[in-house]
Amino acid sequence: MILRKNWLYVYTDGCCLPKEKRKGGIGVYLDENEFRIDGNEFGYCSVTNNQMELKAVIEGLKGIKYLNIPIRYNNIQIRTDSRYVVDNKNRAIYNWSKQKWLNQYGKPVENAILWKELIKLLTTIPCRVDFEWVKGHAKDADQNAVDKLAKESAQIPFNPPINVVKLRRKKSQKNTQIGSIEMKGQRVSIHVINEEYLRPQKLSKYRYEIISKRSEYYGNVDFAYSEIHTLKAGHKYFITLNKNNKNPRIVKVLKEII
């Protein structure tokens, strides 16, 4: 890699350890040793890999802004191995933020709280900030260093989850598969496995399984969103779904099944 004069390079990485109750961590490294940020302070419980990749970038920018790092650069380049971050940064700035954090189909954008925080930080940095994708686990000493920091950070999850998700054990032997339940406007009995409130969109996100034995989707596990916030994890309901596979919604609760 050719380093450009008057550019500050910020190496970031996030990780999630799914076999260890989704403990996650971040690594951040600036290309001047005296400004190294120790990622061991930023371990989290019950997170996803994408959340940690975003959090790593956020903490890197916070480090520049709040840790008295002198801005003597014309440009800052965030170097990350996350396609999720690099490919969606412009969508977050120019589309999602103007669409109340819903995508073009009206489906809630994942991790909107973190995207909002990242965009706010970008507007306060007094120089240009570019994002560059780098291949993970390649022969890049700095990127390998932040990968190591992220994994060390994940072993010490001091921080609570980024989103509060109430969880109960599913009964089905099937794995969760997005799109496995077709939205036909049908009435169906479900068992709610997860409940999560999406604050920016003012919607609830539910992971559920079909328990109607006559349904062709019996036992399937999927996600749906709703403006109804009263469904509880571990409870069963008779509900009505919408007819939009690109924006699956629970539109009516007919009754709770006791």
C-alpha cells in the first residue's frame, strides 16, 4: 500500500464469537503509534459481526475527535475488511437517513442506531473521510493487528448489548431462514422467539415460528416487523400477516393463545 502524505490511516476491525454467546469486540489502530487506541476496552455482549464492524469505525472517529489527536491531515482513510460498512456508507448518508431508516421497500434498516451515530460523527470531522475495503487476513500487518485486538476485546465483554433483545428458546428443529414464510395475508398461529424494539423506526422486530400444523410453513422460523409492540417472547398468538415479502409485517393480533 502506498501511504499518501498528509493522510491519516485508521485501521478498524470488529468480530463476533458466535460459539461464545455472541461476544463481540473491536480493534482500532491509527498509523501513528502514540495514537493507538486499545480495543480491549470495548467488548460487548450479544452482538453481531456487522454491529462490531460499525462500532470499530465509530470508536476510531471518536478517538480522532475526543482524544486530542491533532487534525493536521487533508484526508482520513478508514481501512476495514467489512463490505457491509463500505458498501452501505453512502446509502446510510444519502438514502436511509432521509427515509426514516427504512429501505426502498419500507423494511427497517438494520443497525440504524449505529449508522446514525456514524453519520453524525462524519459531519463533525473537519476534513474528508474516505472508506477503503481491505482483504481480511491478508499480508497487512496493521490490519492483522486490529484483527488481533478485536478478538482480545471480545474475550472481555464489559459493555451491554447494543440493542436489547428478549429471547426465548424456539421449539422447532428448523434453523432461522429469512424469507422461509411467504407473506400471503394469511392468518396463522405463531410462537414468538425474539422481541426487539427498533427505536429509530418505532417498530418492533419479531423472530417467530409457525405453530399452525395445517400451515405449509409449519415449523419454519423467520422475522417480521410490526407497529404492534405488545407481542412477548415465549408467548403464542393468532395473527394476520401482510402480503409483502420484501417488507414482512404482522398487521393484526387476533388473540393470544393460552
